[in-house]
Amino acid sequence: MAKFDLRLKDCVEGMASLPEAGVDLVVTSPPYNLGVRYRKYSDRLDRQSYLNWCATWAAGIRRILKPTGSFFLNIGSAPSNPMLPHEIVFQLRDLFVLQNTIHWIKSIAIDNRTFGHFKPISSKRFLNDCHEYIFHFTKTGRVEIDRLALGVPYQDKSNIARWSHTCGRDSRCRGNTWFIPYQTIQSRAKERPHPATFPVQLAEWCIKLHAAPRVRTMLDPFLGIGNSAIAAQKCGVKKFIGFEIDNTYLAVAKRRLQSQ
């Protein structure tokens, strides 16, 4: 039976209490420093203080991550602040190797049809931002992943025999562009009582890409209302650890796990 250890604690302090190199997978999304109204966190630090803070918790992740582990970091930006995700990557370059960059597409227009969740902005300068990043960090840049765990069928079936890496399967790598829309909700307060969450499916795909059977211990340092924990439960992760500083969000996460 899976073990879920959800703690009301700052993640830097919490990770310091964990053993070295004991975590297989980290999937998380920290505050973006864009002025989001969290209940118990100020999302308005000056830029360098925010980047220094990111380096602090990332160093904690490096210490507890196994050499074969993966760290998936979801980061977005405002249209007026597009460099933030890239600055975080540079801030962490002495701690991790950036092994893959994944583009999480939340909304897309194909010809005259639109798909996904579109959140409009009022601007005469910027395009609407319809995507966020998922940065896949490892310690070495050489961690093997299960590319076909998220495989998609070939449109041209002759490719099945043409490409040896498919091993005769009608499946190819999905690539680094993931279309994962939000589910429509009627009431944020009741259905998604957190100002910044990623979909459960996003965390599921990170687990499967790393190779779900290899994930014995998973961590989310910024648990929120527990979408990563729900994903771990769905994927059969043996042990999940989550840290959250807001007792209201933590209580929601615990209730959601129990109701699954």
C-alpha cells in the first residue's frame, strides 16, 4: 500500500530532514514571483532575492535526489516578464543538467479552431501566453527515460517497420510539446481553491516519462492542494512526500487523497 507523507512545513527545512540521495522523482511548481495572491506567501520578492531563494530550495532537491533521479520543474511567466523561466534555469546550472525542455501547451489554435483553456489578457503590446515550461533536470544529463510511455500512434503506418527504435510497435515519441488543458470548473473556491495549480495529468506524464515502475519515492516541495500526490496515487508510486506551508491547502490535499 502506498504511503503518503504530507507535512505542514517549509520545504527547505523539510528537505533538510530527508536522507541524502533517497528520492527517485521530484515534480513541482513553485511560486512564479508574479504577484499571485497566495494565503501565506509573498509572491513579490525583488528579482535577485527570488532567484537566490530558488537556488536554495533547488540545492535541497539536489542533495536528496538519487543519481538516477529526475526533477521536473514547471515554471511559467507573464507576457511582460518572459525571461523569468530562463533566468531560473541559469540560476540552477551549477546544480543540475537541463536534460529536456518540455512546452506545456494550455491552449492552441489550429486553423480556425481552438482547443484548451484560453485566459485572455488586455494588451496592445503582448500576445496571449498559452504555454508554460516543464524543465527536466538531472544530475548527469544521462538519465534514461521511457519515451514510449507517452507514445502516440503513427499517422503513416509504414513508419512502424521503417524505424527500428519502435520495435514493431505503432507508437512514437510524443516529443517535447504536451497539450494538457485545464478541466473546466464552475467555482474556483469549491473546485480548485488555489491560485496556481498544474493539472493532475501533467504530473502523471512526468511520472510515466521517468518510468513509473522505477519511482519508489516521489517528492513535491510545493504541494499546494495535492495534484502531484493524486498523480502519484494513480501511477502506483510507493511513497510520496509533500511539503506545504499553508494549512488550508494541506487540508484540501489530504481530503482529496482520501476521496480517491
